[in-house]
Amino acid sequence: MLWKCTVCGIVLEGEEAPAVCPKCGSPKEKFVALDEEATGKVYNSDRTNDIHMDIINLAAAIIDLCAEGVELDLDPDCVSTFEKASNEAWVIKQRCKAELASHMGKGKW
């Protein structure tokens, strides 16, 4: 079962709510049990957040590889391809970071 602190918003797993919130120190009475629909959303959000983080890390790796390719400076077309790929990876990275920020703003973590 999932429990949400109504004071700080932390969500915890357990058979019952914790005696004290580990984040804000609120007492057990400040926790509410999440229903099945809300629980499903929490678990799905957790997975999609992990996917966004994987994409961010992959985009960062692409940016690093592109920088190496630009530094090798084989020819102008090659350098241009690496620069474009780096810019595209940066946009993908920023898009995922913005989506994570949106999730956080909505309490979807």
C-alpha cells in the first residue's frame, strides 16, 4: 500500500503509514492511503521518470561523442554532422528535463 504525507507530499510504501514522516516529521495522522488508481499513477510515473533519466544520460553521452568527433576535425561535413547531432541531443536532453520538472510540479514522482 502507498501512503502520502499531506504536509510535504512524500509517498511511501508499507502496510501502514509510518509513525513519523521521514521528510518533514509530521505524525502518522497526516498520511492518507492512496487508492488503486493513484497507486498505479505513482508506479507508472516512477517508471517514466526513470526512462526520462535514461534518455538524459544517453543524450549526454551523444554530446560527449560529438565533441570528440568535432575535435578530431576529419573534414567540414563530418564536423557539421557532429555539431548538428550534438545540438539535437541537447534539445532532447532539455525536453526530458522539462518533463521531469513538470512531473515534480504535479507531485508525480
